[in-house]
Amino acid sequence: MLWKTTGGYGMSIYKWARDALGDDMREAEAQGFDRLMALRALLAEVVQQNKASRDAQELAHELQFLADNLDEERDYAFMRP
């Protein structure tokens, strides 16, 4: 797990992302945006940013892995590196 250390405190990159998304969703709500539409717009932008930085096939595999594992009741399938 990746850690950013500030003043002796560590934060994982995933915690940072959750916190940032929470802030963005509060801002979207304050602007009057629908929650689902805001999440869809953010997801689309994250995919576009990823597409600009990585191989499209690699990104497609990661997105497919996430889609295949949406059911929280099931164990995650093995993900190849």
C-alpha cells in the first residue's frame, strides 16, 4: 500500500481517494447536482485521465476486473499483474 507521510501521519492512497471523492460529492450536492450523475461524470473523467496515461487494453482489463467483482458477497477473482 502506498503511504504519504505528513507531519508523522500516514495516509494510504486509497484513503486519500475516498476522502477526495467525499469532498467532491459534497461540492456536487451543494451545486445541486444529482448524486448518480455526479458519480457517472467523475467515473467518465477518471477513465479519460487513465486513457491518457496508460495502455487502453490494460485499462480495459482493470475495468473488467472491477466490473466482474461488483458483488461484495463473492470473493475476488484472481487478478493477473
